[in-house]
Amino acid sequence: MNFRFILNIFGRVLILLGTFMLTSIVWALVYKEEVIDELMLSSLLTLAAGTAMYFFTLRDLKKELGLKDSYFTVTFTWVIISIFGTLPYLLTGAIPNGYDAVFETVSGFTTTGSSILNDIEALPKSILYWRSLTHWIGGMGIIVLVVAILPLLRIGGYNLFKNEASGISYEKLTPKTASTAKRLWGVYVTLTFVLMGLLWAGDMDFFDAMNHAFSTMSTGGFSTRNASMAAYSSYAQYVVLLFMFLAGMNFYLHYHFVKGRFKRVFSNLELRTYSGIVLVIALLIASVLYFKEDFGLEQALRDSFFQVVSIMTTTGFATTDYLKWPQEAWILIFLLMFVGASVGSTGGGIKVIRHVVSFRNVMLHFRRMVHPNSVSLLKINGEVIDDEKVGSLISFLVLYLLTFTAGSIIMVFLGEDVLTSVGSVAANMGGVGPGIGTVGPAATYAHMPDAGKVLLSFLMLIGRLELTTVLILFTSTFWER
């Protein structure tokens, strides 16, 4: 592998990360917090490490990356930023425990939203900002950002681009990968600022509006309040609900919408399925809340739609504790953790399109059983899905379920009850955050054993990178010459 160029890319990423980290100091100055020196040191250490990696590898540098290089680079980029991302927490003493700091950092960058913090509002504003910023950086993907602003990666950039970005489809908006990445980041930034303005116009101050915009568009779910979105007005909840839904859509569709290609957007099968699932499940839960609980119609609809969209897009914001709902309601919420958002969105999970293709493949199999001599093709949005792609998709689903099962069993052996084990693994693999059991929306992961936090951090990482990008490194085939 081209380790010199891989280290060079690590250096570029750390320089970018250190620069982002430096912006936390602004809020320390605004709120007159005594953590400026610690934040400065965090940033300088990150910048120094990145600068050293970058300049010490410039000699005889070959800017070429193969597939093995890309898998290795993407995986360890996320490991490295997760390590350096702990520095603001550790040096300021906001999260003094190393296991907790790693868990919170990985949760931030992977936009999972799980937290070990019991009193969020006790943290310095600058740390809350850094916490939300890790979401925003990780939402579209730091490698995608590097590809967008550092076109020197050339052809290797495409392999990094498609292997790193959570669910980003392989469609190119332009012939150049860097231009595609720039357009996606342009949509991401624009939606973030629009959301920020709408929240600021309501009952949030600028700081809270900014942080919640970061967390919403990245489908992360970190809040600046202990009560999450329940601390804000129904106006703010409706605004966040809308933008969570938009963040769970394929970002290519946003771009096509801006370009006036409306037919291409509204005829998209995944978007229609995604919208249909949200509508049906939310109305079912709203009916349960309205007829079986003491909920008014508006509140039943608002709470059900908010939680359904929050869980399905893997954002994890909460307006209520859904574990207090009737059993049939929170079971539906739990099942949504295995659905996920759209491919090409900032959301995690299995992704809607994989379920669509799987269902259509089953129906096609039945058709071929009845009509063995017929020529039947599996098509999605007019594109023929060949057997190789279907096989890859089924392999992913099997691997996902096996990993979920293995993770749940390990959590049970670590001392957690079955409900909590299943809920924590499903929530962290899918990038959701809150689960069921003792890790519901009104609880945290602080009580988890350190080994459990390490396991869940690993699951967050492989879930964010769609499993195979990371797990392939553990195969003998990958290391064969």
C-alpha cells in the first residue's frame, strides 16, 4: 500500500480538524470561559501532528490510491479524528475519563448521538459547540470535505469518496469527483444556514440555533439542553421535524430539485417509500396515543411524527420519552431503527433502498418460480439491478444482522439485560443514539461498563462506514499481496 500518501492524507485531515477545533475558542471568549488555554493546546497539538505528517511525507510522494489504500485510509482516518477529537474534552476536564471521551467523540463524528453526559447544561458553551461541530463535520464526511477542497487526490479521491460517505450513491453530479463533493457540501451548508435562521427566529438564541442546526442536518441529535427538543416550543419542533426529514433524503435529490429537475425528484422510488413509511408509522402511533393515552390530536400527531422521523433518519432528538408510550407504539419505534434513512443522506441505518431492493427481489423470485422461462429484470428508478448488486446487498443485510446479534450477545455477557443489550446495539450500529431498555431517550450510556462503551464505539464506527469498509480489514484476503 502507498503508506506515504496515506500518511499525507491523515496529515491533511488533522490540519483541517485542528482548524475546526480552533473555532471553539471564539465561544470561550464570548462566554468568558476559563478553558481558552486548553482549547488552544488541543488545536495546536492536532495541527502540529497533521503538519508533521503532511510535510514529512512530501518527498517522493506518489498521489495514487488503490482500493486497499482507500479502505485502509477511510477507516483509520475516522480512528485518528476520534482520538484527536477527545482532546478538548480531556484537557478542559469536561469529560476526564478516557473511555467516556472516546465514546462521546466517536458518537459525535459518526453522528450517532449517544451520550455519557448526565448534565449537558453544566458543560462550557465552547465544549457544547465542539460537541455539535463534531456532528456537522462527520455528517457529510470529513473525507468528502477533503476531496472537495483538495482536488490533488485526483482519481484516488473517488474511491475515498464512495467508500467513506455514509450511503452516498455512486452517481456523479459532474465528471470530477471534487466538483461533486463541493456541490454536496454546498447543499449541506445552505440547508444548515437556512435551518439556523428559522430556529433563531423562534425561541432559540443564536448559539442554540447554531448547535441544533449542526445536529439536525447531520442527523446527529446532540442538544444543548438536557431535555433535548422538549425544551423548546412546538414551532422549533416542527422546524426541526421538517429539516430532519430533508436530511434523511438523498442529497443528490436536493441538488436536482434546485436545478429544477422535479420529475426526477418526485419519481424517485426510495423517496416515495421513505415518505410512505414515515406517514404510515406516524399515523399508526398517533392513533395509539390519541385513543389509548390522554393526548390531544395536535400533540399526538406532533410527537408521533417527530419521533418517527427522528428515529428513522437516525437523528435521535426527543420531545418525549417514547418508552412510556403503549407497548405497540415503542415497538414500532424500535423496528424503525432497522430501516434507516435514504442512501445519499447524512442518516445511518440499513437504508430504505436496500429494503426496497430486497422486497422486489423476493417478489421477482416468486415470479420466476411460477414462470421459469420468463425474462424478468429487477429495476429501480429505471436502472436494472444486476445479480451481483443484489448479492452484495443481501450479503450486507446478512452481515448487519449477524453483527447485531453478536454485539447483543456480547453486551449480555458484559452484564446488561437483554432489552438494553438489543436496544443499545441496534441504536449505535444504526447511528440512532437513544435505544430501549436503560438507554432510552430519557437516559444516557454513562452506566455502561468501559468494555461496553468500547464495543458500542466500534459498532458506531462500522455502522457509519457501512460495515464492509471496516470489516474487510479483518480478513486475510485484504492483506494478501
